[in-house]
Amino acid sequence: MSTDLIKIVKKLSDLKRYHNSSDMHAAVEILVDIFGGAEDIYSDNFDTTWSIPKCYKVHYARLLRNGKVIADYEVNPLCLWSYSTSYHGTLTLSALSKHILTDPNRPNARIFHFRNQYRRENNIWGFSIPFNEFSTFRENDIFNIEIKTSFSSHPMKQYFLGDIKKKNVILVAHLDHPNQVNDGLSSCIINNHVTKKLNGRLKTINLISLNSIEIIGTVLFLQKYKLDHTNTLGAICTNGLMSNYEIKFQYSSKNGNCELDQLLVLYQKIYYESVSDKISNFREGWGNDEIAFEVPGVEIPCISMFRFIENEYHSDLDNLGTIEKKNSIKSCELLSDLIEAIDSDRAIEANFDHLLCLSSPEINLYFEPSEVSGIDSKYNSLSGELFSNLSRQEMIYIENNKTLLHGFMNQFMPFMYNAKKLTIIELSLKCSLPPKFVFNYLSRLEKLGFISLNTI
């Protein structure tokens, strides 16, 4: 699976995916061909304060030092600032320096200059030069600049997979950032894969994958399809999911005080054994499109999962060498588990009036404690229908925390009494167990007529 996804990333990685460009349009067409889904086309602003970016084309761009080409767009597109204007001229180092981007902390990298894409009314030209090379420039050097670019009116395109319905959950990652791999692109591919895999299996929610033009595209997407808290349960913003860095999490703007945040805590525990690593508060992690969801009039909680590419961020170091197959697989599994957990939610209604004998042969839902009367006890088998659809990692977590099963069994009936309108996710969070297991457990009681599980 991950090998196929990496091949898709490779196919798209060298495209010059500016906010609006022929290569971005080509990327969208490739995604439609691979995953299905739709081109999402914008030619107006839907009464927002954002504007559709012009379609950008680079005809050529070169920087010469004493007659020798030292930066060529055809060799490395990141040498030219995105949405750079045209310029032809000869400058000294002091004049040129105002148009050079470099990073002494990453001395061999060309840094991605993105600001023109958001400040198009004040576009400026410029080059990104590795610091080690820039440090050799001298004041008596002669620099020739040859840049020809053009801007045209053309609809902006992005990509989404899934249907616009009710009870939506949106996976969002940005498709732009030319010639970069793990800042946006790899997560788009994972989001699309998970969406295509799950949409035929989900029972209560509708999953959408949006490969956006960062922030601008998400704002317009939400406006165009009239998506807000009344029809969308939540969103998950992802980034860097194929990279060789550890995964990090970020809360919604509720900062831990909504169910989606709490599910994030639970699945951090399931996948990483503890919650010792602090989950970032909203916009304190790797900020991206989550900001477009958490505003008045939209009010959709948006959590984030990311593997921040510390050294490679916004540079030509963010290439195919930053991909790690093992992390790609784990990211897919984690994202799938989280979506299926949301889908398993139901309202629990009691149809019994006494303490159920869970050990009776008819019910057979009793879990032994770790010891009885000071004697070690054998736990129930972790097989059968209660565990049939749990992921590998969820099963490892339960195997390592079997005492949670006995605690859950003792507590779920009192929880139902006290909560009055208890849901599966609420119960699973209280007992620190995967919602899919809780759903399976209670489904057996529903079949026997003791409870009802109602779609929320």
C-alpha cells in the first residue's frame, strides 16, 4: 500500500504547484485520474475578503555572477521566489542583497519564498541562494538578473474526494508548495487513500478529503458548499505524514475541551502508549488550514496531526529522501482508526431495569479481573466478534491494558444511569478504550434487546 502511495507522491513532486498555475491544474487532473473525485474550480470569491490568485507562469529566470549562471529556474525552480515579477538588469551586491533569501542555519538549502502568493498586490522579484554560496559573493562582483514571468486570469483549481452531504468529516492538507514533498503533498495522498478506503464502510458520517490551495482554497471551499457546524462534525488537518519525523498533535480551538480533542488524546495513548508528549494548543503547532474552520459562521472544530519536517521545512531539502515507508503506513492506520472511531458513535438507550448478569451464557460479556481472592485469573480470549474489526494497534493497546476491560464492564451501566444521554464516544473516553470495541460490546446487548444504539 505505502509503496503505491509513494509512487503517486513521486509523480507529483516535481510539479511547480503554485497557488494557480498550469502545473497545479495538471496535479489536480492526475489526482482525479488516480482517486476519482472532482476538480474544484473557482473563478470568483464568493463574497469573501480573499481573492482568486492570478495564474502564474515562469518563462525563464537566471541569476549570473560575473557572467556565470549561478541560479537557473530550469535547474532548481525554488531558486526563484514564487510569484516573482519580471526583472532584467545589472546590480551590485548591495542592491541585489535586498532580493536574496538565504538561511545560515541551513547553509546548503534553497529556501522556499512563499509570501508573494499572499501579498500579490506587492509582488517583488528575488532569488533563493544557499548561504554557503551567498557568503562567497563580493561587492565588486557584477550580477545580471534575467527574469520573465507572466500573470493571467484563469480559474483556480484544487481537488476534493467524496460527496458533500451532512455529518461531514473533512480531511484537509494543502496541495500547493512547488517541488516539495512533505509540506502538504504527501498528506494529501494519505488523506485521499484513507477517504477512498473508508467511504464504502462508514455508516454514520460522510468523509471528504480536500487537497487545498493553502488557506485560500479552504476558505472558498467552505463558502462554496455552505459547510459549517450545522452539517459538519469536524475536520482533521494533516501535514508531513510520510516524513521521517515523529508524529505530533494539535488541539482544536477548544484546546482539549471537545470530543474530537479528547479522541486525539485517546489515540495518542493507543498508538504511543502515553500522553507524556504535550499536545499543542490550537495554532501552536504546525499551523495550516485549520484556521479556516475555527471562525464565526463556520465553527467547525479542527484538530491536527503532523510530522514536522524541522530541517527541511520550506526548502529544496523537502524532497523524496524525507519519506519513510514505516511512518507512511502508521499515519494511514492512525488516521483510519480515528475516522472509524468517530463513525462508531451512537446514543445509548437502556431497555433494562436490573443489573444484567453479564457472565450468563446468554449474554457472555463478562471480563475477568486480574485476580480473584488473591489468585491470578485468566482473562477472556481477545478474539471473536468483540475484536473482529479492531486495528492491529488497537489490539496491541488492549492486550497491554487488559485491566481496562474489567473496569469498563463494571462501569458502563452506572455511566448510563448518570449520563442519561450517554454516547459510545463518551463511554469510550471515560474508560480509555477504542470506540469500535465499545460499539461491538454494546451491539451484542442491543441484539439481545437490553439496549438501543441510535444514530446521533
